[in-house]
Amino acid sequence: MNFYKLLGVAFNATPEEIKKAYRKKVKLFHPDINPNGKEIFKVLNIAYETLINPEKRQDYDKHINKNSLTRILEEKVLDFLGFTDKPLKGLDIKTTVAVSLQDGILGKEKTISYERKVLCPECEGSSITSYSQIVKCDKCDGESRIQTKIGKVICFKCFGKGFVVKNPCKTCKGFGYIKTKDQATFNVPIGVETGDKIRIEGKGNCGLNGGKNGDLIVRFKLDTGFFEKSGKDLILNLKIDEDISSYEYIRIKNPLNEILQIKVPPNFTKQSIIKVKGEGYISKSGERGNIYIKIV
């Protein structure tokens, strides 16, 4: 049986990490708390006493031959499949958020809802609870590896642990995590453009084996509404069927939804363009563009 995997620590775990993992497991299987945990409690004690003692640990490490090429290759395979005792950072979550011109000009605060994976609150990611049973793997007889024609290879029934968990955590069904709804609040960057991204640390999926959470990556899509956009300038195609020369003023809304009253220049025709200075979009440096009105 692999004592490292039983306690849920890495091969290079420090004595403090081993103590912490042992205390966590003992709380679940101490006979005074869990009458069915007597046998597991004995094995946990043996594992702890072996790994906490430097000489016993050295002998044990030689026994499991953890530094052999075969062992290294096996560990890489398990890492690839997600069966590992090494701390792994959680996966990032990517999402796209539509923002208005007003959001980009003012740098508005936004809150979004999304789904992510968090550590199971019942088993804290271990998949083991007080009603679980840890039994020796009958495929490898607790040795973590099985004999084949090409030599000893990792046991893929227990994935090299030497034991299997019966009656895993009911809350997460043994996965160690649950899916939950979460929210993230952030400010839209001033002058944001379609394709711009921000990273919110720790708001992605939970890590494994004590690894950090992933991040939430927010990609922005700028909605220009009834404007066309060219850099920080905005173009407004205004449909007027009547003779524009008879107009003294026209009214439009700027990107902030404010009504602007624009004076129509003398001798204005449909081929002319009205420039409204400083009422366009905004650059990342904070400079406002213009609105150009075309009569169509």
C-alpha cells in the first residue's frame, strides 16, 4: 500500500505536511468517532509512523523505488490523467461579456454570474468521509503495481494508490469538488475594445491536492449600438427624408445617452458631414473622440 497516497501527500512532503494530513484523516477514522474506522485507523498510524521517522521513511522510499525510470513514467501518466498527489492549479474559466460604449467611457462596475468548481465542503477534496471505507486493492494486493509480460506497471484499478475507496463522499460522488454558482465584480477598463481581456485571480476552478485556484478570464465585446466606430471616433448615419436645409437644429443621443442639440450649418446638404467634437468614444489614455453625423 502506498503510504503517501493513503495520507494524500506528495513524495517530497515535509514533516509538517505529513502531520497535517495525518491529523485530518485521523479525525475521520478515530474509533471513538467512527466505530467502522478501526482498521483504517491502524493503517493510518502505520503510514504516519513510517513517513514521520527519517530512517523508516528512507527505507520505505527504497522499497517503493520511487526514483526508477518506470516510476517516473508512471507518475507522468497519472499526472496526465488527473490522478496525482502533486498540488495542481485549477483550470482557468473563460467568459465573454458584452459592454456598451457608455461602460467603456465611464469604466463602469459590472457583476457577472457564472459556474465554477469548488472543493467539496464535506470531504474538503479528499473524497473520503466518516462513512467511507478504505480497502486494499485486490488487483495489485496493495502493492500499487502489477506484474505483466513487460514487467511491473502501475495498477490502473487503484491508480497506484494501493487502496480503493468504498462509499466515497456522497456530496461530490468521490470527485472532490462540486459545481456552484458564483459571482465576480470588476470595473470595465476605460477605452476597452473588443478582444481586450482581464484576469481575476483565484476565481476559476478549484485546485487539486492543495493547489491554487484557477483564474477567471473575462473577454470583452464592445457593443457600439447605432454608431459605427473608427478608433475613438463614432459615425452616426442619420436618416432624414425631408430637406435638411430647412432644419435649424437636429437632436441626437451621444454614447452616454445624453441628448445633444446640434446646430445645422448653413448650406448643409446630404453630402456634408457634421462634426461634434469630444462626444465620441474614449481612448485608453482618456482622450475623447468625435461624432461624425452623416445624413442618409
